Amino acid sequence: MSLTQVYLGLGSNIERESHLHAGLDALSGFLTDLRCSAVFESQPVGIKSGPFFNLVVSAYTDLSLAELDRRLKSIEADNGRYAPDRKGLPLDIDVLLYGDLTGDFDGLVLPRAEILKNAFVLWPLSLMAPERVHPVVGKTFAALWRDAQIDQVLAPVVFKWRDLQLTPDVLL
């Protein structure tokens, strides 16, 4: 089976570092050539909670979209996402792009609408894949970020995973 490039958005607002580490560790177990964006702190959007840490990852997979989504939900569950007594969002992992697929796939709409709505998705995506073209809008992610008028404040944060500094000094 051929490999498909995917972009995933990760976020956490509870024990943020440990949940993001757990999510990245789990993803690295079945995705190939995993690359991480800088990590940003952002205020919550659409829920009342503490601030989030967010990042975008790029990787390759031989999994179908449905199987990838199933595994992501399993990782979220392992980190308490669906616990009845949870407060906040321990770990959220969203498929942003799966190759160049567009459309509704059993309720999973691609590309994910949050790419154009949330700075905590678009900025890291524009840093990771500046020349990649949004498959629906037809503009590069760098151009989309440059022209974005999103009223959200982001702050790059120091974040290490497996002894790698994910956020470059130039952003700090």
C-alpha cells in the first residue's frame, strides 16, 4: 500500500506537556517520518477552560482515513478524552489533511475547517508547509496565514519532545 501524507492538529489544556508527549509518542509508533511544528499557547476557542498548547504534525501513513481516525480516537481515549468526569481537554487530535482528499468521509470533513478559522492551526501549518496549497481554497498556507484576519493571540512556547526543541529560538 502506498503512503499518504497527513497533517494532524494536536491540543491539550490539562497536564499539557505530558498529554502532548503521550500523543506524540503514540503517533510515532505507527506513522512514518513524523515532523512537529513549533508549539503555541492559545486561549480556548468555543469552550471555557484554561489555555491550550497546540501544534501540528506532518507524517506519512499506509492506513486508510477511517483506520487513522479510529487510532486517533483510541489515543485520545487512552489520555482521558472521553472520561465522564474529565475537566477540560486532555488530548485532542484532529486530521487536518489526508493527502489531497476533499469532502465528507463518514462525518470527517476534509480539509478540516479549523485550518482557516483558528490561528493555532493555521500558523503552525504555515510554518510546516508554507508552499503546500490548500486543496479547496487554492492558496498556499503561507499566503493564507499572511492574509488571515483571525482575532486570536498565540504565544510560542519552549517545548521539548525526545530531547528535540520543537519551537525554534527565532520564535521565542
